[in-house]
Amino acid sequence: MNFGEFLITGFEGKAVSKTLKRLILKHNLFGVILFSRNFESAGQIQTLCRDLQELKQRVSSSPLLIAIDYEGGFVSRFPQAIPWLPSAASQGKSGKPPWTRDFYRENAMHLKALGINCNFAPVLDIPASKDHNIGIRSFSLSAKEVCLFGKAAITGIHEGGVLACGKHFPGLGRTKSDPHFSLPVVSESLATFKRCALIPFREGIKAGL
């Protein structure tokens, strides 16, 4: 088994570099994730994705996973090429899960047209308070509401022809540190964890996550 088959990597630049090409061809890289730094135009992203898939086809019958973080709100990597998607919090406040399904379906269709086949969304974390660092990236402070809107988002993403990948991790909303800077610790009991933080992820898996 080649180690590249277990990796999703980001990369610099707006075209396939020699290093990235080598990772795909020599190590059968599983996938890549695109960020704003990789974007110049819709046409450029389409070319980049096509070039990546052509390389992957030389070493595997499976396509390369080409992922992006497109949650909506301020986590929107290519706003110049894809219509704006409301933040999860504003969607939750609307009380309209069918709207969420429609929002993410349309978004997925745009992502697919660019050559992207996986969206790292929706956020299924349940913040302990409105001041938690997850903030407006979560649908609600309620496990029930996060489940409801999370499943609507997952359904919409799949209907748009893209894979949904929920995030970040059960319990993250109850931690006090930002994992970008330090290791978070979940201190609540296992029973509480199962009653709250774990539920949206379990329900998301049932919805085909």
C-alpha cells in the first residue's frame, strides 16, 4: 500500500507543480484540497482540476478527490466564481431546512462544474455558547437543530453531485481552545457527549455522509 493513498494535501500555486505531479504519479495521492491561494478564475480552476484528474488516471482507476471548504458565510473560497451561500447560523435562524437543502444543492452544482467533487461541509459542531470560536459556522446551539439543518445540507450537496464531508469533530464545540493553535480537550462526561455532540455526526452518517 502506497502512503499517498491515505493523504489529502493542500498545495501552493494555480497549476500543477512538479512536486504535486510527483506525489500523484509516484505515490498515488488520494486527494487534494483547494484554497483561495489556488484560485485565479473559474476557467483556471477547471483546467487545474482536469490536469489533476488526468494525472491520477495514469496511476489509478479511481478519480482524485478534489475537495474544498465551502460552508457559506466567510468560509467561501472562490466567491468570485460561485454565488454567495449564507452562513450556517443565518440558515438556522431562518427555520427553513428546505432552503438549506436548496442552497447547498446549487452550491454543489457550481463546485461540480469547476471539477470539484467533495465539499468539507456541513459543520456539525454544536457550540457551547454563541461566543465559541465555531461561531456562525454552526447552524445552532441546539443538537436537534444542527441535526435537522445538517441533514438538509448533506442531502443538497449529494443532489448536486458532490460528496459531503461533515466536520469538524464530535465535541469540538465544547472545547475552550482553537485547534489551529493548540490541542483542544473535551472534558465533559461520555454520557453528555453521546447525548449532544455525537448526535449530528451519527445522524449525518445515516443521511449518507
